[in-house]
Amino acid sequence: QVQVSESGGGLVQAGGSLRLSCTASGSTFEAYAMAWFRQVPGKEREGVSCIDFRSKYPSYVDSVKGRFTISRDNAKKTLYLQMNSRRPEDTAMYYCAAAYRPWCSGSWSVSKEDYNYWGQGTQVTVSS
């Protein structure tokens, strides 16, 4: 079992950078594919990025490709999301999710049922 908790959210100006962290408890963090999702009020939660257990094949939704970088440190049981060139439309609650599988699925960004554990979220606001 894994519990995850996000941190690092805040207010940034457009064009700025921010790094989110997701710290996991439990002994099997390295066995999980990990993902970041985000949600704005009234909209569906959307996948942002996913990373496999060995960090070999990170995946991104088109809107963040080239701007966001997902990474993980299995020794520290921590997942990261480096967000550069922030845009106002990146404003959302960001969630960390863990899937008990080694690789991100082909539908990682939409199959929320694939994820076994979710954090409480951290708010990111980008001002224009």
C-alpha cells in the first residue's frame, strides 16, 4: 500500500517555473507507475504526465510537452513535476497518483481507474 502527498504548489507569474513534489510512504514505491493529473472546477480531471517504474518512458499530454518534465527518485520515494514556461491555463489543482503496475498504460491520461492511490492535491495558480 502507498500513500502519496503533494507539495510545492503556489502562485507564479506566467513564464515562471515551479516544481511539484509527491512524497510516498510504503515499501513498494518503486513498483508503481506514477502520474500527475490536474483539475479545474467544473471540469474533468486530466492526465498531465506519467512515468514508469524505471523512468524509461515518460509520457506527457500534448499541452505540456516541452514545458513540463516528470521525474522520480525511487530511493527518496518522491515524484517530481518540473513546470517551466507556465501559462494561465495551467492553473489547476494538481494531483499525484500511483498505479500498481510497472509501466504507464496506453490510456494513462484518461483511465483514472488504473490508479490505486491519489493524493489530496496541491493548488497551482499562474497569473498573467
